[in-house]
Amino acid sequence: MKLMGTISVVFALVLSSSAIVRGESFMTPEELMSTLVGKSLSGITTKGIPFTQTILAGKPGKKKGRIEGMQEGHSYESTWKIKGNRWCEAWPGGSDCWRLVKIDDNTVQAYRKKKKLDHVWTLKPVSN
């Protein structure tokens, strides 16, 4: 009986991270920096609201910076930083962190607390 319980726990842990099950891996801090910083990122919030934001670099060597965004016709500013292997953003009234999987050069999939978000984030070069 004890072996069956142990197997069940191991099986549940493997299934809890669908990125790992599919052979994908979460991005490292270096991959987060090179993939996101200096890009325009578009997506849909968990409330179904489209947004676009520009990820601006901070001081050289620092894993934090500013964000300039647009949502529902309103511009906003927020900040970003990398904590461990998580991409974190803070805005007036809130903050959140995600683990990201790079789908291709223009697409990342965000996971919040091991749960895959419904929509991917799309990346583009920033137009000057």
C-alpha cells in the first residue's frame, strides 16, 4: 500500500508541470533577458483584456527595468524584474510573477503557480 501512495504522489508531481511533461523547459534568467528585454510584448490578461507593452532595459548588468504599456486605450508604466527563474512585473495596485516557456522566437507561454495561462504572449522588435 505504501508503494502505491508513493507512486501516486510522484505521478501527480510529474503531471503538475505540463511544460516538463511536454519536454519543454522554463526559461533561465539569461534567456528571459535576451528574449524579452527591448521587445514589444502583446497578450491577453487573465480577465480577457488585450494589452501591448514595451520592455525597456534598466541599468547595464541589472535584471530589472521599466515597462511602457497600453491597455483599453490607456497608457501605463510599470516595472519588471527577474526573481530566480521568474519574470515579475509590478504596477500601481499589484504585481505578479510567471515562469515562461519559449515556444519560438516570437512566442512565449506563461505559467502562474504551475498553471499554464490561457493565452500566449507574442514578441516583436520595437519599432523606432
